[in-house]
Amino acid sequence: MRIISGRALAEHPRPWPLGSLSPCVTLSFPRVPARVSEAFILRTYPLQEADLVVSFFTRDQGKLRGVAKRARRPKSAFGAGLERLSQVRMAYFQRETRELVNLDSCELIRSQFGLVSDYRTGVALDYVAEVSDQLLPAAEPSEKFFRLLAAVLDDLRAGPWRAVTYFSLWAVRLSGWLPELHVCLGCGSLLDDPQAPERAFFSRGRDGLLCGDCRRTLAAGGGGELSLESRRAAAEMLRTPVAQLQPRPWNRETSTDLRRFLVQRIESHIERRLLTAPLLEDNF
């Protein structure tokens, strides 16, 4: 069969006899261009023999999941770019009818490999990745959460505790689950009265803090006390970038009650226990 170009058709509108079959005209369809997004890798898990399913959080499209073909082979084109919380420039093909995108390649912008050498910081990385994967809704961009991840990963290089506390607080707030930390949920009294500050308590299944009287009246248990010092630390974190917080010694005991309160808030809303939270608090 004779192939006729588009130019020939234009010059000769009907170059074949009337009544005969028209010739085949070739049309070249370009490959659908890949979307390229800056992203953080949240989680990977195996698929079939050599592939990986990757959960990643993009700056412009939110959290997505995709298939990285042959990513588990020794000479994979993805290299170390799919390690948890690596910051990458991800190229992928997306179709509206499919839940999973097809990952084409990723360019590593910043690796967290240097943080993994310290066991405590490595567990903190796992915690940040798990919480992010659980809290972020699919395909909903969040510039604030993206900048939170970038800032916290920078601060982790100075140690895990301040970064993890700051991340937990802001992750809960950006998800819309952070209650008022200076008002009693039961009676509405001010907990942080400068003249006579009250003790504040939290418990599973309750959305806010309780004063001592309401705690006894409502028989709230399964939680603990949130100290005045931790409430003041939280107030500072909510108005100050993590890198500009007032210097203070941060260790496991610093604001441990605040972290426990925030983990309870997260777990009550995702309706499951975090796997990394006990590792973070109990093994150090």
C-alpha cells in the first residue's frame, strides 16, 4: 500500500481514482510527556518480582502512589532516589482512569543517608515518614506541609527531639486536629492564667485538655498531664520557625508529655496505632 504524506495530500486533494480505496495516511502521535514534580519519598513496598510501589508527596499534586518498574534490580535507573524521605525531582506518567501513576525516573536532590548512620535519628526519620503517609490525603497539595518536611529534615541534623516534637505539633495542626491548649474542654476555664495557672490533663477519646476538676468529674483516664512548660513550648513552636526557637537543651525528657499527647491525637483520627511511636520513645 502506498503511503502519501500530508504535504502531498494538500497539493493533490484526490490523487487516487474515484471509487477506489483511499491510501493509508500515517499520523505520528508523540509520547505523552511526563509530569515532573519535586517530591519527598514516603514509603515503598515490593510489587511482583522486581517492581516497587512508591508513596511520594509532591509539591504541586499532593500525595501520589506509583509503580517503579525494575526498581529492585541492582542496576535500577532509580538508584538511591527511592529511599525514605529523599527529596527528588520525580518524572511520572499519569492517567485519570488509573489510581497508580507510572514512575519514569527520579533525580535525587537531597539524600537523608547521612542521618541514617545515627540510630535515634533513623527512627525519627521512620516516624516522620509514617505520620506523613498516614495524615496526608491523596492528591491534595499542601505547600505548608511540604515546607514543614523540608524544615524538619534540616533540623534533624542537630538531633531528633526538637525536630520530632515540632513536626508532630504542626502535623496535627495542619490536619485540623489541634485543640486549644490554654482552655479546659469541660468547663471552658483558662488553664494558663498568669496569676494562677491550672494543671491540664488529656485522655484518649477526648478532643482537648481538661482541668483537674473536670478530669475527676468526667472520669477521664488513659492519658496523662500536659505540663505548663510543654504548653508554653508548644505556643512558641506555633509562632516561630523551628530553626529560630529559643535555645534549650533537648533530650528525651524534654516535652515528652507533649509528644505523647500529639501521638494520641494522631492515632485517634487515623484509627490505628503508629508503629514507630513506641520505638521513638521507649528504646532511647
